[in-house]
Amino acid sequence: MSPSGLELLPQRGPARLVVEIRESEEGLVGIARVPADSPFRGPLLGGASAPAMLAVEMAAQTAAALEPTPSSAPGSEESGAGAPGSPRLLVGLRAVELHAERLDAEATFLCRARATSTSGPLRIYRFEVSSVSGELVAEGELSTFFEVASSPT
């Protein structure tokens, strides 16, 4: 994984939830947090919680950061690689289970996304988001799509 994976995410500031991609025994894992200035922090609870659905966005950002990037070699084409600088878009969710009503906004989360199917610019991932203590907070499938690099005519 090149460090450019996170650089390709369109989210910035408080919308960027994934702060790092690390290698683990199970492969690459996204490290996510709810930023202190995030509008998702619950104001009625002193900003200490966030909606559990935010875990899906954490997984989507992790999957997007793991997307293959186009090769810089002339004439080379990596299956499913997007055009340089093209945004990775979340286009579908399936069989999502939230195992918590709210997330601890002060916690760090581990996001795992594994590609299970690819067809051109469409990629389907199985994902899991858990607390660092191992408590599963969300799981399911998500689909990403991005612009395919066009060939010069």
C-alpha cells in the first residue's frame, strides 16, 4: 500500500475519519477517530458520542484508501485502478449490522475492508469496524466506484 492511499481520499478536516493505514496480522487496517471538531459528536452528551452509522463511513474511507492506484508506467493498466486523482465513491451498502447505538467519540476504531468482488471500476468489500479492545461495532458489505482512466485516441 502506498502512502498516497489516504491522500486520494476527498474528505478533509473533520470529515476525514481514517487517520492512518497500518499493517496487521490480518492485513491492512484503517485507524479511525471522530475528530474533536466533528459535527457528528453529540452536543447533548458533551460531544462524547457519535452515531453508530459513522462506523460505515469509517469503513468506506478505509476501503477507498486501499483501492488500487493507476500505474505510472506508460501502457500499463491495473484492473480496477481509477484515473489519477479520481474520487472513490461509496455507491452501495448491503447487509449492514450495527452492534452499538452510539460510538464513543473519544475512542479509536480499527477498520478492516477486504475486496470480495471486482468488475471494472466497481469493487465490493466486506468490512468490519471494531473498538481497539475488539468489540465489533459494525459489519457488512459496501461498494465503491470510481472513474476509469480513459485511453488516448
